[in-house]
Amino acid sequence: AAGFDGLIDIAAEAPRKYGFAPSAASMFKTDVERKASRAALFSAIDDNNSGTISFNEFLKWAVTHIRGKVSSGARAEYPPATSAENNLPMYDDATSADEFSRFCAAAVASKESQEYEKLYFHLLRCFSDADVERAGQINAKDFDGLVDVAAAAPRNFGFAPQATEMYLSQEDRQNARSKLFKEINTEGSGVISFQEFLAWAISHIKAKVQRGVVPWKTGIGKLSLIQTDSAEDFVCFLKDATSSKTGTAYQDLYFHLLRCFTDADTTKSGVIDADGFDGLIDIAAQAPRKYGFAPSTTSLFKSEQERKSARAKLFATIDKRSSGKISFHDFLQWAVAHIKEKVSGSISASYPVQATSASTALESKNLPIYDGASSAADFASFCAAATSSKASPEYEQLYYHLLRCFSDADSSLNGRIDADEFDGLIDIAAAAPRKFGFAPQANDMFSSVDERKKARAKLFQSINTDGSGEISFQEFLQWAMVHISAKANGLVK
């Protein structure tokens, strides 16, 4: 209500300029009288008695109010007043990536800062630009456009990818953004207000700042490691990431751990054995060691044999099936629980800080969608080479391509996918061969959605040999390589 009191005077500047509205001083004898009157009006607009109103609610009331005024014949019968104009600019003050990074950090650190005010108006401008119906709220279709409008600034400095670098197709992009829209639209109304968008955007930017605002490079990002600016930010990030699996912090942690796992997966098979796990522990420990939250290997173990023995025992506790190998899902479950336990209590940097190797720790690794082929013949040759030898650079490219497809389809972010997610995975993975005419569109194969789902559920069951209802990346990789190999033998003459 206090904000609404000020809003009335702000909105009244335009009609007062031409004498169509009286000044507050001429309407009310005291501040108490003015506030009481406007509080009563505020209550009439605040239908759900929440104590706050959104722009959508104000817009509806204001349009109705203005319509009533002009339909009855508005006359300029009050003394004209001067008005002040406020810009609603897109943020473009930064001249470098470092300056933009500092702006974001300052903006989310305090709502009292000038940077926050600039960011607020920037996001309001983005929202109003996307609100094509001028309704004060946007639907999922408008949100798709809003994401690109809001991403323009970070993209300008290389902090966000182009949509074409993130998604295989327009449909893929729309589906991903529709999912994000639903996460923001918690009440399921089908529209979101500026208030909801603002809350999400600030949280999203804050998560990015906490993990370290680093430039995006073409084809990477999904496997980039956590790069926070301080020990405090690192702990804050881990607490956010382990407190909820629906936030952006958990998603960042998921891909951080996936990066660690794939670095340890030297055989590019989608699983690691006890020896691979020994290496994985050191890879994953680099981030906490950077800030003194974990001891060095040499301070923990007297010998290599002691280290391997201890880690083999830990590996056995994660390898629930006693198969001698663990998947990313297995490692993810253990790692998140381990981190959550560490940060749930008081945590202090009690070990010597260790420098990380730039070549193995903080460089981002490519996780691209394969698009190197320029013709059908090139694509066929690539598939043949990739499936003929695991030592080939083509196999490595295909491995990362399939990992990207799998992680894009893993909407639950648990390292495994179910039958519904597999349905989506097929279309994601099929985009590349469809580009060169080697695979049909789904609507050319199936007469209905139901038929498609049934066919893919049957295929899913053939891959999910243990009947668990989920498949790991290893299971998908094995099936995909056999499938592609069979296709490649028919493609290359």
C-alpha cells in the first residue's frame, strides 16, 4: 500500500501536466488523509488480500479508470503541473566482460545498490518488450521471446550462448523454455507477472555469480566446472545446490559432477571401475581443495597402495550391484549426499589451499552437438569412422554428442532417464541424421502420438534389460553405438 501511494503520484504526472488531474495537496488536507484514502483504493485492487499487487492488477485497474475518465468527457480543469521523466533503459553501461561481471555481482548483493536499481529497470524493460499483448503478464509463448531479450546483454560479453548453440532445433528450444516457464509459474495459471519473472531472474543471476561469472565459449558450458570467486561463495553455492533439486544451482552442480565423471571415464564407455574412481576422487576434489576445504592426497595417505585400498572400499559402497563398475547416476547420488553432509553443519577452510592445474581443472570442455559434416557423404563417413574404432577422434566426438543428447533429455537431473524422457531423447538424438535425410521425422513414422509413445516404450524396454524403469548413459551409449554402426554399414558404400 505504501508503494501504491507513491505510484498514484507517479502515474498522475502525465494528466496533471495538462491539467486533467488535481495535485495531491489540493485533494487531501494531510498525509494521513491521503494515505488512508489510497490505502482504501489499494484494498479494492488487491482482490486476494495479499498485501501486494502486481503490474497486471494495476494495469487492469488503471485502464478501467482511464476509460471511465475519457468516456465521460475529460476536461483540463486543474492547474497544469511540471513532470519528471524516467528512462526505462536496457543496461549497456559495461564496456568489458569484467565490468559486466562486477555489475552483476553488485546488483544481486544488495537491493539498496545503484546496480540493483539499474538491473531492475533493465529487466522491467525486457519484460515490457516481451509483453506484446500489453496485459502486464506474459504466457509461455511470450516467455520464449523474453529469454532472448534478456539474454542480449550477457551474450554481448560472451556470458550466454546463442539459442542455436544450446538447442538442436526450434522445437527443442521451445520445449526447454516451456519447461522453465512452468517452473516459474508455480500456481499453474498459464501466465507470469513481472514480480515472478523478477524473482526468478535475480535468483538465476545470483546463482551464476556465486558459481563464478565466466564467459561462455561456443559449444561448451554444460560441462564447465564450478568457478566461484571466494570460499564463502563456494559454500553458499553448495548449500543452495543441495537444498533443492529444482534450482539452477543444483543444475550447475549436476553438470560440474558430470564433467568430473567424464574426465575420469578415460575409456569413454559411460562407466568407471575402481581405478577410474581413484582418479575421479582427485578430479572432483580439486574444487574444494582450491579453497582449503579438502586435504591433499599425500596428507591423507602414506602410500599409493593405502590410497587405492581406501578408495576401493569406498567404491564398493557405491557399487551397489557389485558389478565392478559405476555409472554417473551412482556417482551423482553419492556425491550430492556427501556434499550435503559436509555443508549442512559448520564448514571451515582448515587445509592448505592448493593451486589447480588450468589444463585439467578450470578449463571448460566441449560438449557440442555434432555439426561438423557439410554433406550427407561427410556425415556417413563420420558415423562409419566413429563406430569402427574407440581410439578415433570421431568416436570421441560422437561420445560427447550422445552425452549432450542424454543430459538434455535428463529433465529430472538424476543421471538416468525413464521411458517418457527416452521418447524425447530419440528426437534430440535424431536431429543430426534427420538434417541429412538419414532418419524420418516422427510424424512420418507414426500415425499418432500414442503410436509413437508405444513404439518407443517398447524400444526403451529392450534397452532397459534389468527392468528398473530407467536407463543410464552407459546403456544408451551401448545401444546407440550398435544402432549407428548398423546404419553406417548401410550408408557407406
